[in-house]
Amino acid sequence: MKPVSTTVQAAPRVGFAPQTLRVWRSQGVGPSFCKLSANRVVYREEDLESWLASKVRTSTADPGPGRAA
């Protein structure tokens, strides 16, 4: 099995507070996660890496994929 992280463990890896990840989950944004039960959420290593990779930009003017400049 591949490594997973709790919200508290994942937060510093992506540079945000655990509460930010919780809010993003309710809004449907942020890294993908696995909901194991009503009160148990984990993040897979590959999902954190993929989400971070999707945020790479070459310029502060670069709005990212699918967004108008």
C-alpha cells in the first residue's frame, strides 16, 4: 500500500493550514482525498504530488490551464 497522510500531516507538505484543507474539501477544491469513514480523511502521496504539480507556473502572469490571461 502506498503512503497516506492525515489532514494535519498533509497540510505542511502543501504549505497551508489543516483548516484550509478542510474548507477546500467542503468547497470541492484543493488536492484529492480519500474519505475512509464519516470522520476519517486521508490524502494519498500521489494526489498531493499531482495537485502540487498542477500549480507550477512560469510567470506570476500565468493564470494556469483553462484560464484566460
